[in-house]
Amino acid sequence: MWWRKYLQRKRRWASLAVVLAAAGITAGCWEPLYGSRPSVSAESVQDKFAAVEVRPISAPQGTPTQRVAVAVFNAVQFDLHNGGAAGPAAYRLTINVGSSQFTAVLNPTSGRPDAQIEVVDASFQLTEIATGKNVVSDRATAHVDYDVPGSQQRFAAQRARRDAEDRAVQVVAGAIRNRLASYFVAGT
């Protein structure tokens, strides 16, 4: 019976050794995406983000799309520059934004919508300023649903739509940031 405890103890040490060996082998493969690496002189993703100039997004004046365009610009600007000023520009980011909504559920009694979906669609291009070459062209789309309260609460319906737009803008801005990070890390 004493040998069972001996084998269990030996297995524990063996499994601990395997885990530590696997951690040691893969330790050199991991690197922070947004942080800086003090031991390497290469620029971090955050340094590359600081070198991106975000162009103002044009949209028709006085439309809901203009509000969404301004919100996308602000969100992307904040995501790339952490709320600070951009550095010297090496890249130019051009974004085109469109927004729409459609009804998902109709109330059969009143014929009014009970649930709607807000769609924010952004196509973007990252251009290297030195060469004028488009290095990234992609599209980001967000579909966000929201409930429409009864017909007596029209201001609540407007606020629900606004909140859905804001959530969709954050999703689109995050998708743009992640796509640019992918390009800066992997070059694809």
C-alpha cells in the first residue's frame, strides 16, 4: 500500500514537470498586443496606432447618419490614440459610414413595430502616406436590436434607438481597431 502513495506523489511531480516544460516552451511565443516590449526595439501596436491619422467622416448634414459618422470618428480616434493626441502620421485612415434600421417584429394588433434592428456599416481604407499605397481595405458591420416601447412612449423609443446606435458604433470601432492591429502585427 505504501507504493501507491509513492506512485501518486511521483505522478504529481511528473505532471507538474510536464506543465512547467510546456509553459517554458511556449513562453517565448506570447507577446503583448497593445503593450510595449522593453527588451525589443521594434515599435508596439500602440506606437503604430499613434501614427494613424483618422480623416473626418463625411455624411449628409442633419441626418441620423451624420450623428453616427461623428460617433464612429470619435470612437475610432479614442480607440487608436487612447484619448490623447496622435503622433506624426505615417498612415491615413479613411472611413465611410452608413446606417439604417429595419423592423424585426410587428405587433399584430396595432401594426406598430415591437422590435427593430439598427445597422451601422463602415467601409475603411488604411493608406500608407509615404507611398500612397492602400494597405488595408475592409468593412465592419454591426446589427444591434432594440425593443420599441408602446405607442404612448415615443421619447423612450427615440432613446432606445439612440442607445442601439451607440452600441453599434462601439462594435464597429472595435472591429476597425482589431483589423488594424491585425495588420500591424501580422502584416495581413
